[in-house]
Amino acid sequence: MPQVGSPAPDFILPSTHGPLHLQDYRGKKVVLLFFTEAMTPACSTQVASFKDEYATLQGAGAEVIAISADPLPTQQRFGEALGGCPFPLASDTDLQVARAYGVVGEGGRRSQRAVFVIDEEGRILEAIPWYQPGNVAQFLRVFQALGIS
């Protein structure tokens, strides 16, 4: 898992917003959200909580990228089930990105839930492995890393 202060591993993935290259987000903060599986209760809660706070996150100069091993058609259905998603849902079917971030789940078929906050230069500001939806303290760590009080 990349440590705070280290460069965030770059990647290119298909997403619900078209091809996504992390490098294209330089100059902005990024909340990189790994979730285990689309359409499941916990992951739906996780992604929806960031959707609900998206305007606040954007106000702090941050963009959100959500990643799972689900194929792109599943990500598209998931976005629709959430009533639309303002940020990209990216498809990491071979888990290369999850591997680069050290968040491959047990069994090696899915990523574990985790959140990384990346600064404008592409360095890790905060890393929260085993992120738990509904854990207010973990959610606040994301806001604190972005300078939101």
C-alpha cells in the first residue's frame, strides 16, 4: 500500500465517464475510492455517501474516482441504480490498480474497501485501508485531508 507522502500509482481504466487516466487529474486533489462490489448494500452506501458530499468535495478542489473489479456494464447499471453518479465509476477487472494500491481483497477476486486522498502533485495525502461505510471518523479523515472542517 502506498504510504502517505509517496507518489500515487498512475493508471488508465475504462469508466462510466470514458477512459480515465489518473495523470489527467494533476492540479486537482483526488479522492480515490475502492469498493468491493457494485449493487451490494455496503458498497452502495459507501459510494452514495461520497455522491451526497460531492459538491462539498468539489468545493475543496477535489474530484472523486470510484473503482471496483466490476465490468463496465455493471458499473453503468450501478450508477443508474444510484440515481446517476456525478463522478466516474471505473472498471479494474484484472485488479492491476487494486494491486498497485495494495487493496486486493482476500481471495484475490475483488478489491477491499479503501480510500486514498491524493494531492495536486499526485502524492498520497491520506490512506484509509478497510474503509467502512458509515464510519464517521473515517469519513472525517477524508475531509480533514482536504482541509474541509
